[in-house]
Amino acid sequence: MSEQSGTQARRQAIALRLLVGSALLGAVVGAGLALLEEMGVTPPASFLGYGLLALAPVMLVISVIYWRNIDEAAREAHKFAWFWGGSGAILIAAPLAMLVGDARLTALAGPHSPSEWFAIGVFSLLVFQLAAYGLVWAIWWLRQR
């Protein structure tokens, strides 16, 4: 039995390393893009699109490996946090969509084209969902300990 738990611990460590490595890769790429922008160099949009297209399957595989190697408590924490945090964030952010084109939102964010408003909305919803997910996930773990 101890051999099986040792194997599970190694698999969880590998999954955690993959997850942390993915986060570090994202941080390095984001910092690199910020440096390029600061230097006045703008990579073509197709370059960024192809890069994201190439990384998406890799990130999916890493996520599947992580999910298969975490314990049941961690799975429940993720499911609970995504359901309540992600869904709750949509309910909180949905009324903001009604303000698109409103003078108050235009005064706050400035004038934008419809495609820019769409991109702002998608990104804002992702930020709301990830923030709420993180908050609910942390609360779940605090309540379980």
C-alpha cells in the first residue's frame, strides 16, 4: 500500500511541476510581450495567434495530467470553486453588459469600436471568473481544514 501512495505522491509532484511550469511560461511570455511593447516592437497578430494555437493542446494535455493525478479533495475543491465562483461571476458581470454603449461606461473606459467592446467584455468576464474561482477555492480549503 505504501508503494501505491508513494507512486501517487510522485505523480502529484509531477502534476504540480507541470502546472507551475505552465504558469511560469505564461509569465515569461507575458513579460516578453510587455518588453517588446515597451521597446516599440509589435509582433504580428498572426504570430501571437499561431503561438496560442500551438500552446493550447499542450496546456490541455498538462491540465488532463494534473486532473488525473490530484486527490479527490483537490478535485472537489476545483469543481466547487468553478461552479460557484465561475457561475457567480457571470451573474455579477452580466449587468455590466447592459452598460455597453452607455455614457457612464464610455466615460469610464473611453470610446471604443464594437469589436473592442467585445474583446473588453470577454476579457473582463474571464478576469471576473478567475478571481471568483480563486476566492471560492481558497474559502473551500479554509473551511475544510
